[in-house]
Amino acid sequence: MGADLAIDWRAPHETDVAQTLGVLARGPGDPAFARSADGAIWRATLTDAGAATVRIVQRSHDLVRLEAWGPGAEAALALAPSMLGERDDTTGFRTGIESLDAAHRRNPGLRVTRTARVMESLVPAILEQKVISVQAHASWRRLLHAFGAPAPGPVPRPMRVPPSADAWRGIPSWEWHRAGVDPRRAAVIQRVAVRATRIEEAAELAPAEAAARLTLFPGVGPWTAAEVAQRAFGDPDAVSVGDYHLANYVGHVLHGRDMTDDEMLDALEPWAGQRYRVIRLMMAAGLRGRPRRGPRMEFVDHRGR
């Protein structure tokens, strides 16, 4: 089945599709994200023009084949270069730490994505508040299968387009309950869905202004805003302050000890403006953080409450 629209896009710099877009997947079974056997990445999205599925194929270090299906195909392809890091220029970037600079040299195509679809990053970030990732991902899967639309095109497995703001607002309480989402997180999602137009406009603001707009909403704090900024805004400086593991991970990589969030921010200060990129390079380099001796977050089953 031929695509509704297709283009070959040449990036202005080396771009690794899998590394750049990997942060958009919400767990291995994300209904809106898939990798097919031929190495292509598929993403289902809801644009202002309607639903779309985009197939992304790496042709060379800077050449990408983009194919799209659905009423939102044209809009999705217009956003695709930004999603692939077109605006993310790392020319001259150095950390001054050999292991990280070596990781940067080994991963020249690692870019910070910018989807410009804010609700599609905000809703799963809210689902991930105060619960373990596997639980949040299960909730995301159930909600998309129940309330998302089938993704257009010859998808490699059943995929779903994330729900519209109206659909998020209309989910009844018992469906949140069945999806394992407690009333507080459900209320936050429905609250932001009421102002979805205003929230989507944040993608065109400077990162600090965009984060400030998000955190005006009760239940959307700095951690959630940073998780959105890393995906929807293309912010290379967004640090997920309040993350259960991040401060200790960074602390052990840089100084061999646990850290508080404030200490982590102090340690990252030399790279202000690029702190998220530095953290991603730590992970790309395989640098080990704190040994896993402490307690882990527990699975909380909200369905029985």
C-alpha cells in the first residue's frame, strides 16, 4: 500500500533516527510507536489536520525516508524534520569530561527531538507520576486501545492514534479505574485536556516560557514539565528534577555518591543550557550510577481501591 505522502529528507547534520526517536516510546508495547522488522520506526500521531501514521527509515547518516498516511499526513511530514532534531545543532559542544566527550563522538547522530505535539507528551508524563514505569506504560496502552483511533496505513502491528482532548475529557471514572489510574492523575489529565489548545501553543514558546505555562496547571510540576520539554519542545537543558533515580545516578557518575536534586543541579551547572544532553550522553556511554541496593518503587494497584 503506497503512502499518501512521501519525502526524502536530508538532515543538516548526522542524525540517528533510532536514538533520537527512542525517547518517544512509552514502553515496549506502546500502541502509538513501533519498530518493524526492516528497521523502520512507525509513529501514530494526532495533528491539527487529523490522524496520521508516519514511517521513518534511515537511508544514510543524514538521509531519511518519510512516508505518511491519513488526513494528517501532510501536517505530520511538516513536523517530521523537527521531530528528527533538525533544530538541534551540537556544533562545538564539549563537556570537558573525556568519557562523555568520547560518547558524543561515538554518537554524533543523537539529537533532541521536538514533536511539537504537547498533549501527546504531557498525558503519558502525568500517567508516570509517582508510579513505576511498567505500571504507567500499562495504563497508557489500555487507554489508547480503548479510546484512541486505529492508526491509518499499513502498520506493522495494531497501532492507535492518541485520543483527542475531547476524548481524554470524556473518559468515565470507571475506565480510569480499570486502567490503573488513580483519581488524582485522572483529574490532572482531564483538567489539562480542557485547556488543550492553550497547552499546544506552548510548543512555539521559548523553553522557559513553555515550562512556566505547563506548571500553571495544578498537578503539573517541574518533573512533568521537563519530561514534556525533552520530547515536545526539543529542550536540551530540561532536567527531570524529582525523578526517583536521576539525582543519585548523576551523583554517582560525576562524583561517586548520592545526591539531592539541588546537589545534582549544582553538579550540572557547568553545562547549563545542555544539561539534558549531558545526561543522555551519560546513558549512551553506559556509565553506571548508584548500585541498586536501596528499595525500589512498589507497584500500586489502584483498581482495587
